[in-house]
Amino acid sequence: MSDMPRHLIFEITRRCNYSCPFCYCVWHEFPELAKRDLPMAQWRQIIRMTLENGVDDILFTGGEALLRADTPELIAYARSLSPTCQLSLFTNGSRMTEALLKSFRKLRVRLCTSLPGLKTYAAMTGTRRSYTRTLELLARAKELRWPLEVSLTATAVNCHEFVEMFCAAALSGAAAIQAGAVMVEGKARHRSDLALSRKTWEELKTAIRTLPDCGTRYSFCDEMICNCRPQPADYLDVFGLPNQTPCPAGRDFGVIGPSGYFRFCMHTVENLCFWRDLPSCHREIAT
């Protein structure tokens, strides 16, 4: 039996060229977790160690993963060690090129991106960029017959165009869409003005369900707070979900952050250990 969770997220850089006000990255609350990015040599060691210990599903992300020039090489290294494992990359798409898209298709890397808004895109990314690049990327991936999935986050700022965002992603070629309300974690921990009520979120879900079927798979994420961390009573009252299924974090799932520390959940800082100690510390968590 493996001493590691089957699925791992590698947050390979803390750097990002966007400044999304709802970013979930835990180091916005606990900056000591991302004081530096591990060098390539240590990430290669992590990749080898985790694959040798039974991990068969790795997601590369950040920050913005493609701000690291060596990200394609790290992914190719993982594929060379395991021809069958699931490899994924989450990117905001700003650094994606035609050559990279074709390279990731050749390596059989599952690709995921985000569409945080249309008219609200600049406000939701903290940039002067436009949503059109994301839609063009979706269309090109479809032409190349390599699936690109999309994550949509509903906030109080973009909720008025959220259904339109869903339609734009679907019609541009998204292979699948995951839609969710903003989680009050990371940056959004201090941006309660971005949060949606349960009623508003349910109304958005209903509006999407009533759209004509265009053949795009989609799913909803109803989690607005992390149940792996202690939450204030008022958060639980407003954002909690009754009868929520226990989270698989720590057993089937875990995260290695930019500085090399393992966390059992994306949103918590408990049960931290350095990556070299992961097999033994995960054994303690799982039991």
C-alpha cells in the first residue's frame, strides 16, 4: 500500500502575472509558505519520489505555472518516468503558445484554464487583459483535437454575466466546464464583498441548467468555505453546507507548495511537513 495520496497538486511557483481578488492560494494568508520557489533539481526529485511511491495523478499549477521557463521540461520529465500517469496543467493561458499547446498534446497533458469574466475580466484578474485570448485558446485547442477544460468562478462582481461566461466558454470549444462560487479563502478571506449568497448561487445554477444542450460537459462546485480548517461560526452559518461529504484531503489528495512544504489541503496550513518527509508524515495523517 502506498504511503502517499494518489493525487497530488504541485504548486511549482508562487509568482503570477494576474492579481485575481478571489485567488485561493493559501500563501496570501500565510506568506511564509511561499518565500521562494524550489529549483528545478528539487522538483525533479519530488516528481521521481512521488511517482515511485504510487502517485498516479499530478496537477502542475502555481501561481502561474508557465512563468517558470522549465515547467514544460518538468512535465516532460514526469511523463518520461511514467507513461500512464495522469498529468495535468492549470494555467491562466497568458503564456500559452501554439508550440506549447502542441507539445502538451504530444505528452498527453490534460489542460485546464480559467475564464473569470467577460466585461469584468480586467477587474477579476487585476490586469488590462481581455477575455478574447482565452476564447481563442479554447477554439485552437478544439481545432487541434486536444481537450481544454475551463474553470468559472462566480463572484458578486461577475455574477450578472456568469451565464454569458458559461455560454462563451462552451461555444468556444471548452471540453468541460467546472463552475463554482467564490471560496472565502486565500485573498477572498478578506474580501467578503465578493462572496455570493447561497440563494444567488442556486439561481445561477438553475439558469445554466435551463440552457439548450450544446454537448459540453459541466459540473458545479458548491463549496464556499474549506471544512478542513476551523471556521468562525458566522462563516459556517452563511457559507457552510449541511450534510457535506467528507473531504478526501490528506488521504487521496495533497499539495506540495512552492517552497516544498506538503499540505493535506489547498486551503490549510496544518500537518505541514517538508517534501522529503512526505512518506512518513502522510502515513501519520492517513491513520
